Amino acid sequence: MSFGKEDPTYRGLGSGRSRKLVIEMDGTSDYVEVGNHSVFNFTNGGGNDRSFSLSAWVQTTSSNDQGAIISKNSGNGVPSNWLLVHDEGEVQAFIYDGSGSNLAAIRAFTQSSGLLPPGQWSHVIMTYDGSNSQNGINLYINGQVQSVTRSNPSPYGGLQATTSPVRISANAAGGVGNEFEKYITECVVYDFEVNSSEAVELYNQGRPLDMVSFSRYSDLVSWWRMGDGDSPGAGGIIDGVGSYNGTLENDAKIVAVRDL
């Protein structure tokens, strides 16, 4: 839970790209704890879902890596709420109904792997229209909607309001696990379904967008810079929109890069 040294890969690359702070994760035990807040329960009650979206800039270490990007999932082994992960370059989205069955979910997986090249930054967005259907989930990478395989293995009863924690870089199901390895920055939760033109706006030609200038800034739920303006210690990962600050856990650290 500290500031790390600048990644040596980027020393001496001062021209062209400015220095940016990001969060480095070890893929073993590092994550950001945001905790339980009802604002992340995207349900109107009675099994009626609401639309929402998730996004982050990520960089992986290997094409064989897998790990959670952001999740709101139960820590008692019962799948609940939502989960965005990468698995060997494939991006996957899960929305669970909280019934306790791992199959009672609507899901969307990108049809191609290798979409998150190791050592390169990628902007990932999951969108959901609140329709209680897998057909309402879309995935975007670098501003472009992806071809996805959607599934609904078992009847889906709609999102439920739960006390499951929100964690960045970890899946809380069954306890902390499935941690992300390498870098995450600029993680955002939206209270609406991001559309295709907004996805292009958010990608911003490969540079993280200052979300204050985003056309629908007033509809954001949370915006964690995940580096810039943050600090080690409790609540040091600042939510620039709401009041849902996060905390670096274990050896997660703030480091500087120059390729973003």
C-alpha cells in the first residue's frame, strides 16, 4: 500500500506522452477495496434491473493472464450482482441475480481473444440496458463495439440489492480472488447505458479523458482516477464524483508510466 518507483520500462520516454500515475497490481493479492454502497445496486426492486456501465484503462502482462477488472460480488461464495473480467485477452461480463447459482446469470464474452495485447493500454467498457436479458449487454474495446457471445445458462431473476462489496482488480466471490496483474487506471461506473458515440468519446483517441469534460458527466456514479491525485492509506483512492473512496490493499501501489 505505497507509492512505487517509476516503472523502469518508461524511463527516458519523456517525449510525446506525459507522465501519468496508475495503480500496479501483482496478480496475487493486490486490489482496491471500495466496499458496500447501495448506489451500486442497479435494481428497481422486484427483479427489475436498471441500466449501468463500467469502464477502465488496463494493461496486462501476458496473453495467458486472467483477472477481475471491477466487481460487486458476494464474499460468501454466492455469486451476486456484477463482474467484469479479462481471460487470456478475452473480455467477459457477468450479471448475477443473487439466487446463489453460478448459472443464474446473463453473460457476454468477446468472440475473439488477444484483444488486450500485453504491454499495451486498452480501454474496456461494459454496458447494460437494464432489460433483464443477455441481449442487453455490450462490450467495447478502444471505442469499438465487439462481437460477443451471449448466454443465459439458467433462468435469470433480475439483480437484487445486496451488501456485496465493490472491488477493483479482484472478484470477491468466495473471498478475495482472481486478482488482476499489472496496471489499472481511470475506473468509472455510470448510471446509464453508454452508447457507441459515447464509447468513442471516452476512448478519446487513446488518451484517458478528463471525465469532467465528458458529455454525460452529471450521470456518473463514481470516477476513480486510480493514480493521479491519490495516495496510500485508508480512503486514498479518491472518487472524483461521489463519496465512495477506495483503499489500496496489500502491495498495490501507485506508480508512474509514460505511455498513456
